[in-house]
Amino acid sequence: MSEAPEVTSESQDGQPETVQSDAAEMTGEQLAEAKQYGRISLSCDLADKALDVAFLAVMAFGFAVPLDALLARWFPSDVPRLVAIFLVLTFAHVAISFPLSFYAGYSLEHRFGMSRQTVGRWLYRYGKRNLLALVFGLVMVPGLYAVIWLVGTWWWLAAAGGFFVVTVVLGQLAPVLIVPLFYKVEQLDNAELAERMARLADGTGLSIQGVYRLGLSEETVKANAMLAGLGRTRRVLMGDTLLDEFSPDEIEVIFAHEIGHHVFRHIRKMVAAGLLYSVLGFWVCDRVLLAWAQIHYGTTTASQLPPATLPLLMLVLTVFAVVLEPLQNAISRRYERQCDRYALERTGLRAAYVSAFRKLARINKDDPDPNPVEVFLFHSHPPISERLAMADD
């Protein structure tokens, strides 16, 4: 077997930097496969969004009123009936969407060699995710309607404030309570990497104790890293697939990118933006729900909104999220570019930066140059080709 050629440049301290080009550009076959995988994945995402909107529209405009009347026989009080409607919506949606979820989450991933899950393991994790969503909904839905019924006219403003508090709390709890429910999380135990990361974290306010190894390999071959948490729970989660398959220089560049999110306070900015989005979204809900309730129930005030408005509320929030997605993605891509630039300047490891992104594209089967319209509408990260070009600036 012939040895892979080497790419040599200079590191930040002026010493030669050598990177094995096993992360060279994709071959034609690999590129074609990545494009096919991307097209099918996007089709599944669009189908999932369309299914959500169609299901909620049918429930809101076709079944909400008769379902509310039927359930009123057993649940004359508003709160139990609201919970019953939520349970009907949840279980009906899971039943209808399961075939698409199984294809996108299991069949497609195995077809392209991305998943390591057995059917049983996939079903277990799928059930756990839905159970967690169910429990969360059983708390949030009655809580939201309590705000609507108690506050009345200005409920949408109070609900946005409540949503902000919930977002902050979940942001703090996610890396310590929620992520460990799905992945093994353990303190990073690598002296060489710890030394590199400590140097990069110096002066940023991020402690090296906040770097963890995330057990992705039981589920996927994909490599990933992320910044998660708020305040004392903030930490960088490095996938074991990335730690095991990337060189120390490549890991250093990726870690520097994640530190960039911390340095530029992107999580805080996203939380603040979420508050603005929720104010607008709940205000739109208020207008639509009152118009619908007046037609079907003669209701003119928010404090009298019936439980039957729940499907319409969920529909409006879903459509609002779809409409808002391109703007959120544009902001996210800007943040990612900031972090890429920060990683390049902080480490000076340009060859490692290039090899890391080429390797990520190959391992994750990520089309390096997708259609610009697709990027504008659906991508939260810049295309790999654009990120690679940044190393030449």
C-alpha cells in the first residue's frame, strides 16, 4: 500500500506543520454519493415539515371542534380536556410520521453507511426522544394556556417572557441532564489534547474542565463537536468519532472554532434573538386564535379561548418557524464564519484547517458545494467549499 502524500506548512510558532492528506478532496464517486445523500436527506426534511403542517392543518380546521365536543363528555373542565387533546395530537402524529422517521433515521443512514444502530437500538432511542417530548409538552402546554387564561389580552407578551426563562433553564440543564440521556459523556482524558486546549482556552473565560468526550460512535460514524450550556454548565462536547479519527492539529482547529462561539457569545445572542422571535410568534398566534375562536365559539377575549384552539396554536407556531428558518440560518452561517476565522487566526494551522474540513466532508458525506438556494433556505452552516476558501484569504 502506498503512503499518502504529505502537506506541509508552518504552524503558529514557525515550526513545520505536517498533515497527512488522507483528508484530501473527495473523489468523483465520493462527491456523487455525498450529493445523493444530501438530496435525499433534504427531501426527507422537507417531507417531514410538510407532514407536520398538513397534519396540524387537518386537525385544526377539520377535527378540533368535534374532538373538543366529544372529549367534553368525559372532561368538562378545560385543563383535563386540553391535556386530552394534546395526547390525541401527540400519539396521532407519532403514528402518522413513524414511517418517514424510520426511513430517514434508520434506513437512509444505513444505506449510506452512516449509522451503527440496530433496529432495536434505533427504536429505543426513538421512543426515548418521544417520551421526553411528551413529558415536556405535558408541562408546557397547560402552563401556556394558564398564562393565556389568567393574563388575557397581553398573554403573548407574558408567554414570551416565560419562554425566555424556560430557554435559559433548558440551556443550563441540557448538557448535564438531557444530553447524557442519549450519549455517554465523560471528561476528556488526553494529556496532549488537554495541553493544547488549555492554551487555546487561556484568556477566553472557558475552563479546560469544561471539555468533554461525547460518545457518538455507538450511534453513527459522523464526526461532530459543539458548544453547549449556559453559565457554569457551559462546555465543549467533542464527539469520540472526531477525537479518534482526527489528528491533534485538526482537533485543535475544531476546538478553536467551538471556543469562538464562546468568545463571540453566540449562545447568549441566540437566546436573546429567541426572545424577540417568541414575542412576534405569540402575537401572531393571538391574532389568529382570536379570529378562529370568534368564528367557531363567539369568543372575543384571550381569557376565554377554548382548548380546541391547541391544534391551531401548534400549526401557527410550526408555520412561523418554517418561515423564520432562512433568517435564523443566515445568522447561524454568519456565526460559523466568525468562528472559522477565529480558529484560523488563533491557531495559525491553515493546513490542518483545510484537512479537517475536507475530512469532515468525506466522513459526514457533506456536499462541499450545494445549490445556493438550498443553502439560503435550509443550511445553518456555510458550504465546505466556502469554509475552505477562507483559508486562502
